Amino acid sequence: MSINYIDPEKFIKEVMELRAGTVPEGLLDEVKKRTNNRNWKSMLDVTEVVLVESSATSMKALNLAKDLLLARIYQEAKGDWRKAFPLKGFERRLKWSGLRLLYVRYLIKRSDGSAMETPNDMIERVSSYVSLSEHAYGLRDEAKRLFIDIMSGGRFIPNSPTLMNSATRYPQLAACFVVRISDSIDSILEALRVSAWIFKSGAGAGYDFSSLRPRGSPIIGTGGQSSGPVSFMKLFDTLADVIKEGGKRRAAMMGILHDWHPDISEFIRAKCERSGALENFNISVGVHNSFIEKALKDEDWALLNPLHCPNLDISSSEELEEMQRHCEAERKVNAGNILELIAECAWRSGDPGVVFLDTINLHNATPALGRIHSTNPCGETPLLDWEACNLGSINLSMYVDESNKRILWNELAEDVHVAVRFLDDVIDVSRYPVPRIEEAVRRTRKIGLGVMGWADFLSSLEVPYDSHDALYLADKIMEFIAYYARKASNELATERGYYPAFPSSIHREGRFNFEPQVPSQQIYDLSKVNDETKALVKDRPSLDWRKVRSEMKKGTRNATVTTIAPTGSISIIAGTSSSIEPYFALVYIRHSEIGNWIEINPKLYRWLEENEMLRDEVLAEVAGQGGGIRWAKWAPESLKRSLPTALEIEWKWHVKMQAVFQRWVDNAVSKTINMPNYIKQKDILNAMLLAWRLGCKGITVFRDKSRSGQVLEAGEEIKKVLEKMPKIKVHKDKELYGWLRIGKREMMVVRDNYAGGCPTCDI
């Protein structure tokens, strides 16, 4: 049914009258004032924005905006908007922001841009397709029911390509890949070809450029000279621009260069010396323990040319040092100067990050298959060449009984089991870009179950993020998830067989991926954890790790089972906080193509409403103080402590939170170490060293306002700014948050698809 024949004003009136009993006073007059083009799309877009603008002091208005958008989707997809009500299934718990993101990016569309499916249809489509893998075991109906239940309840959401591509003509469901690049034009062109297919499906890729000869090296046969790895990275950056991940998401890539490469300084400076360079890349330096140790001693470090030292596929610092002794160095540099250059550029631009290669390979589940050189775009999944990862996250905020202040351990255990089953099924039903990727994926069957909603979880229990209590809870929660995830993988192996590379793996020897661990006492002090927090863990079911280890030695289904991903988009869909990040702000301006509005943290909203302080001037004051409330004299201490924002938290707590989760994670942890603008370069360096000492597999540091164009001048009242925002400078869809200066106040402004944490991550 064509929507062009429907009168939008009549449609708006009918929806409002059904859902609210009447049209909100002045709504249609305001909508008509703002739009001259009164077609279906523009009228409904503007109506949504007008309603959402009022939501800062009226939750009813936000609910009406959701109702209107859902009715619009049903009208487009089913030809009858009334079928949307009463709310049911997945749609019952969706918030407006999640629904709008689904409408813009995830729901299957016709060529005219109208929706072909509803959110409930999407859950049905994904569950039905993924459960096809269960047909061979006679369990498809049971699996489909479980998958619908866990996703409809908002307790688990898989990565974006699984939502976008299930049951489509190109059902590529993995989120990320590592593509091998060798030192030949044929290899580079093949990597570009494969990457194009990856980007088309809405996924991202990681690359290790270390095998490419450095700038100025001779090219045999032509008499020319190589332009070096950084120049070839520009080819991939341009490709990502052209493809733009199927038109659905910006391209996401990780570029890595190892610490021994002669072009390491050029690589480190690649993004901090020129604004807009390699904007589709996150870049990280791959460092070895021996490099850091030499940097701390201020000693020389040998740089090796891969053209002259062809066997640089080393597995440890010891092997690298042996190579440096026997292979003629291209030149020597001061290791301390290189490490300081990394910190300087990270201070200036947020890039590069650092990945700790020895730590990564110490926990490589299948060392017989080779060394891990690179990671996926956000660093949370180190992968062997040509492997892919499919990810999904448990929404921890759903496992708190807030009224009784208890954790729902049994429910969490059951859902972890279902989520592992779902992700394992994804491997079998996904279509991969080239056969070598499919072979690599099926050889190890790596999956990555992570978490989101950590900040919501803590605030529900009134536990401050920056506390030993929070670190203790993180330790116990992630151990619990790791236990039941591996237990589920063992059970799947009994039913379906272990992963093919298992016989030569560390699992066959009885070693878990996360062993050896950094002792918890190096991260938090148990004596500083209060009794109330310890009581939350007392009713946790006992964990028989000895039994799980014994079962694993007989066979396990997946080489890895856990990962902590950024959860950018899927946390918005789930209506919860991002990954394991703290809140980035409690009151801020959200900007989208259809309009702008003030968004408020739900817990703060409830408190302000209950205390009759939900007023524009209070919200403006909070937003103008950076979005946090730890300064506020009117807020009780318990509220201030349980709602810290990322920039209010000292950077050491950020690093320790990443480290404590890493203790139990098979793969790695994507976490942004947010720092205020005033911190020094030395703080960046110290954060990197602390992450290394505490067993993290990498680190990404972001100093606020370190990127150009992050502060905008408005000079008007907030209400006027909401109607007409200054133009936000966006580098290839990556400028996801900034600051808006309104008079003397600076308020955080974010794009509609920013969920907090990493400014350039979106999974």
C-alpha cells in the first residue's frame, strides 16, 4: 500500500486520539509552522521532534513520539497502523530512540525507503533464520522460541550485521574480520577485494600492515621505491568511503603496525598531524613486552625491514629479540622516545591506541594455527588471519531486582546458555565473503558473548562506578558469565562435536583462555568492599570450575566464547547504557537529521520528578556543568555517587574496570579510557603502562576536546538552539559527540547513534 495517498495530518490526529485521548495542545500548529513540505515523511518527522523536545519535562510526550513512529512503521509495512496496538513482544519495551534507530538503519526497506517489516517482524526474521542451524538436530522450533524470547525481552541483542542481514540475499552475519596483507601488489588487491564485500555487508575489518616494506625500499623489477604502509592504508580508507558499509553504516577498520617496523614513527603520526586523515581507521601500535621494557630503561630499539628479515612472524618478545640480534637492523631508535610519541599523538587526537601482542598471544587458544597479528576494528577481538567474529551482548540491567536489591543469578545463567547457542548457530548460517574466511571461521568457531548495561546495573544497586565495590562486582559477574558460557560450549560439543582445531589447542591441555590471570588484589582491595556489596554475591550459585575444566578437556565447541564489545547501536536498541562504560552525560543535547532534543538519564529523571525539580532551568544547569551532578548541592550524596559520568571518573578507575573484566574474558575488552581536556601527556603514558601491567590486551585513550571541531558556538537560549542547531562538523560520520557553547555554558551534544564510550566505535 502506497503511503503517498494517506493524509499525514489526519493520521497524526487519529494516532494521538487513540493513544492519548486527544491531540496535545498546539502540536499541529507547531508542526505546520516548522514545515512547508507537508508530505507524509516531513510531517511525521517534524511531529516526532516536536514531541521529543517536550520529553525533557514530559515522559508522556516521549511515549507519544514512539507510538506515532510505530504506527507509521505498521502503516508502511502492514497497511494498517492500528495493528501496532496494543503493544506486544519486542515493541512493548522499545524506547523511542531505539525504535527510530531500527527504522532508519535495521528494518528491511522498500526502494522508496518505506518499511517492509516491523520490529517484531525483525526479531522473528532473525530468530527464524539463525535457528535454521538447529534443523539438523531436530531442535529448530525450540531454538526459535528461545531466541525470540531472549531478544524480545531486551536481554540479549546480537551484532548489527546479524540484525540487518539475516534472511536477506546476502546473509553475512559476522561483525568483523581480520584480513591478511602480504608484501605484494596481488595480496594488497586481494585484500581490497575481500574488504569491499565485508563493508557491503555492514561489517568491519582489521589489518596488520607490518609485512609491507617501509617507505623508500626498492621495488625489484621496476627500479622504483615503495611508498610504505601508511600510503597503502589510504587505499583502504578510500574504499571504505566508497562502499560505506552497504549504505547502512560507516566503514570501520583497525590498522596495526608493529613496534619493530621502520615506518613506525610515520604510522604513529598518521592521524595526529593532519585532521581528517585515515578517518575510517582506528589505528593501534602493536607493542611487545621487550619494547616497553626497553622504553622504561630508555634504551635503543632495533627496527627491522620485513624485506630483509622475512621471518618476522614471531610468537613472543624472546623470539623478536633473537631476530633483532641476528637480523641487520634498518636503524636503531630510542624506545622511550617512540613510546612518548605514541602518548603525544594519543593526547592530541585519540590515535593511536596500543595492543599488547605478547599478552594477546599468551592467551591464543590455538597457537598451532599461528600467531595473532591484528584485531577487529574496535580491538575487542584479536583474530588469526582471515578469521571473523560474531558478537552479541547480554543486557546486565535486566538482571537486577531493584526493589529487593538482589542479582538474578539463575536467570542470567539460563540466558547465557541461550546466547552461546545463538552465536554458535550464527557461524553455520552465515555466508562469508570468500572460502578461506569460511574455512578459518569453522576451524575455530570463535564467538564473542559480551555485556552491556553495566552503568545501569550499578546505578540500580546504588554502587558507584569508581569504587572497589564496582570492581568486585565486575569480577564476580564476569566470572559467572565466563563459567556458564564455557559450560554451554562444552555441552554443545557433546551434542554437535568440538571445533576442528581443538586437538592441538590449549583447551585440550585443560587451560582456559583467560589463564594465567592477573590476581584480583592487583586491581581492587577486597577490604574496601562494603558488606552490602558482598551480600549481593552471597546467593550466587557455586561454580565448579574443576568440572568445567574436565569437560573442556574432552571437547568444547568454540575456541573463544566471551568478548566485551562497544555495543554502540545495540545498546540504544536495548534501551540501556553502552557496554561496560559509565554514563557519558546525564543531561545532554541529542542531534539527528530530523531534529534535536534534550535527553536525560532515566534515574536522574525519576529523582527530579519525585522531588519536583524537573524544570528547564535545572536541566540547563546540569547540562551546562558538563552533564554530571557531582557538583550539585541539591543532590543527595547517594545519587551523586551512583551516577558519575565518564569525565568525572579518574582515569585509573577506567583502566581498572577494563582490567577486571579482562580477567575472565577469552578475547579482549573494548573500553574507552575517557580523560578530561586538562590532563597531561604523562597521564596518557601512565594509563598505557597501567593497562599493560594489569593484563589488558590493548588500550584506547580519548582526551576530551582533543579533536578539531568538537566545540560549537551557539549563543542562544537552549529552546531556540533545539529548533536550529549550528552545523555540526562531521568527519565521515565519526564525530559522534562534541560540546555546544551557549553563552557561558558548555553542553554535550551527541549524534543520534552515539551510545557513549568510544567516539568512533559502532557495533
